[in-house]
Amino acid sequence: MPGGHVHGNQDTIVPVAHSRAARDAYRSEGHEVEYVEVKGLGHSWAHGEKINERIWKFFESHPIR
């Protein structure tokens, strides 16, 4: 099953290392992951990164069957 994850590398609430470990674990189980790490972003939405469009494109190309 595909998954998507966006994380700011300056997040002080959820350490970026946790997100990287989750991404790697998910991939090691054979799942495709769209992982976006946004430089300089804290624990907030990445408005300037066209994240919404990127997420839609990923999930449109990976429909759940």
C-alpha cells in the first residue's frame, strides 16, 4: 500500500529522525513511499512547496485497489 509523508527538518515536536525511520521501515516492507523533507520547516504545513499538488499526483498514480 502506498504512503505519503511530509516532514520539516526543523520540527521540534516530532524529530525528523523518527520520520526517516518510519519511511525506511515502510519501504523495507515493500511499500512505495512519497517522502518529502522540507528544509527549514518546523511543525507546520509546507505551503510554499506545492505539497498538495505533489500528494494528489502521487496518490492518483497509486490508487488503492
